[in-house]
Amino acid sequence: MKKWSEAFQVASVYVGTIVGAGFATGREIVEFFTRFGFYGTAAIFLAGILFIVLGSKIMLVAIDLEAKSFEQLNEYLFGHRLALVMNLFIMVMLTGVCAVMLAGAEALFMEQLRLPPRTGLMVTVILTLIVMTAGVKGLFAVNTFVVPLMVIFNFLVMLLVLKTESRIFVPIHVSGWEEGGKAVLSAFSYAAFNLALAQAVLVPMAAEIKDRSAVTLGGVIGGLLLTVILLASHISLGTLPDPAGYEIPMAVIVKGLAGTFHFLYLLIIYGEIFTSVIGNLYGLERQIRGYIMVNSFWIHIGLLVVVYLISHVKYGTLLEFLYPLFGYISIGFLLLLLIKPTKAR
């Protein structure tokens, strides 16, 4: 029972780290999968296999290397010099994603709940500090609560949508091997980018647990849950005439359902924002602790100050440059992870 309990906690943190606000709004799913119609469905299963196999492998290698942070994993994969570049990119991207998530929480509280400015930001910062003081146990607690809600919500929405709409993907016309090839590449890109960032959390978490069977099972459960959530959202979004034409396509679907779903949807969005923030901060803190011996609380304070300042800068231009570049590097990370064996003790 202990192994299954630990495995589910690992799976919850894995899923909570991968998904974010872009996932909850549906925009991310449309961009990577739904715009390819039925090819997108096949691409989801491919991405799911990569999440199952490579998510588990990241954690197993972390245990074998006795890695305290993602720096050691990247050094094993890339070698010392290239690892320095990869580690720098990961730290920049983790900080950037945290800033975007914090800005998203602020917008959610202001626009949807009509609360005063800074309310969402302050609530998120305070909750983050409380959770971070508990370390990996705090990560487990939050994600074990939020992730089941995500799964239930996405299934309920899919079932309600299918009751009222019998046609799926009919308006999306994609054909030919070229579109199929793009869908496959999209699946690899999606898995590569997310796994490269998720290693910041998966590596120190696995090294702390040290149970190979628990993390392997957790990786399998987490990968399956990600596949299920992606598939449910993909099917729901496929009923829209033009899913790519909406900024927040999932909101369009939820709006047509029962009014009570709207508040639940907001809760899910905030939950996904919050799990991304705490997961990324946990990974950054573990990395920084390798260089400076300061109490974790003050590292979290410093990181939140930096993230807060970045969230007020026009970060979009920087991300437009970094995301594609990081995407290419992530493909390299994915290929090396597939090729490299787990290190023997």
C-alpha cells in the first residue's frame, strides 16, 4: 500500500507540474493537437507514451545518479559544457513560466472574480510560501488535491458536451501525410518541452523518495493521467467549429454548460496555475541550494521577488525568442534521454 500511495503522490506532482494555465484554457491543446483533427488524437497517444516512458526514466536516472537537482541529470545527458547551457535555459524558462503564471493568477482574480488589484498576486504568494515551507510534502498535498479535480472536471465536460453534440472534428479538414507528419512532430515537441521543464521537479523529488518501484509506477500513472486529460479536453474542443479561432476555447464550451461549472472551471484554472508555480519554484530552489547555503525560506522569498518584478515587464517578446529556441534544445534532451541508459550503480 505504501508503494501505491507514494506512486500516486509522484503521479500527482508529475501531472500538476506539466499542466498550466495554457492547458486549462484549452489553447495549448488546440495548438499542439486539436487543430490536426483525428491526427491530433493519434499524436496525443504518442505524447502519452513519451510521458509514461521518459517521465519514469528521468526519475530512475535521478535515483541512480543520486542527483539533488536537474543540473546533474543534464551533465549526464549532455556532458559538462553543453549542460551549462541547458541548465541556464531551464532556469530562465522556469522563472519566466512562474512570472507568467503569477500574472495569470492576478488577471483571474481581477477579471473573473472582480476583486481589487494585487489580491490574486498576494494570495498566490502567501499560499506559495506556506506550501514551500513543507517542502516536497507540500507539493504532494496540493497536487494530490488538485489533480483528481482536473481529471473529474475534464471528464464531466466531455460527457456533457457529447450529450449535446454528436459531431467531433467534422469541421476540421486535415488530410495527407504532411499533416500527419506535423502532428507527430507536434507530439514530440510537446513532450520534449514539458519533460525538459518537469525534470526540475522530478529529479529532486525522485532523489528524495529513492524508491525505484514507486517512482516507476508513479511515472506510469502520471503519464496515463496526462493522456486521459489531454484526450478528454481534445474531444471536447473538437466539437467547436473553429477551436483555433478562440483565445480561450475551453471557456466557450464551459459557458454553454451549467452555470455552476463556471466557478469550478475558475477553480481548476487557478489550481493549475498554482501547481505550476510551486513546482517550478521547488525546482529552482533545489538548484540554487547547490550554489549558496541559505535557508530555503529566503531563497523562496528572493525568487518570488524576482518573479514578481518580471511579471510586470513585457515578457512576451522574450518568450517569443526563447520558446522556439528552447523547443529545439528540448528535442535534443528528449533524444538523449531515449538513447542514454539508466546509470548502473
